Amino acid sequence: MREHSRDKERLEHILSAIQVIENGLSTYSKDELLSNPLLYYGLVKQIEIIGEAANLLTHEFREMHVDVNWRPIVAMRNVLVHDYIHISKEMLWVTITQDIPELKQHIALYYEEFE
């Protein structure tokens, strides 16, 4: 059974992974991030962490925070882990440049609820 008390910790994991992604975006160009295997798979790993942490949030928490569509976040984690051969670099780029900033806003607000 998932513990509600661990939801805050899972939100911290999401925020931490987002920070790593943001640091990469501010340090490297798109070409560097997508063509360097170490950098590229570092981004992939952070998105996996976000998806895993989202999956481990309690059902109650996710039901109370329906402004985030949790299912695609978890689904993307599953694709990255189990179907990694079909990862699209452009899909990854859209995720980190468009989806992640929006997600960060929501997660930061949810985290504040625990303060």
C-alpha cells in the first residue's frame, strides 16, 4: 500500500529531476544534448524518474490533483524503460522543453501544500 506521507518525498524526486533537466538545458545546446549519448540518456533517466515518482504517488493524491494528467507521464516512463529502442529524440525534446516546464509549475504548488 502506498503511503500518503511519502507523496511529499515523491514530489521532491520530481522537482529534483526537473532541476537536472533544466541545468542541462541551460548548459548545453539542443544538438549537444541529443547527440551526446551520455547527455541524452541522462535526460532519459530524469524523465524515467519523474514517471516512476508520479506512478508511486498515492491514488488519493493523484485524484485530488487532476489538473495534471498523470497517465501519460507514467506511460512515457514505461516506454523509455521497456521500449527504449523506439525513443524519438524530437519527442524527448518536446517533452523537456514544453511539458516539463508546465509540470514543474504544478508540482511546485503541490509541494507547497505540504509546507
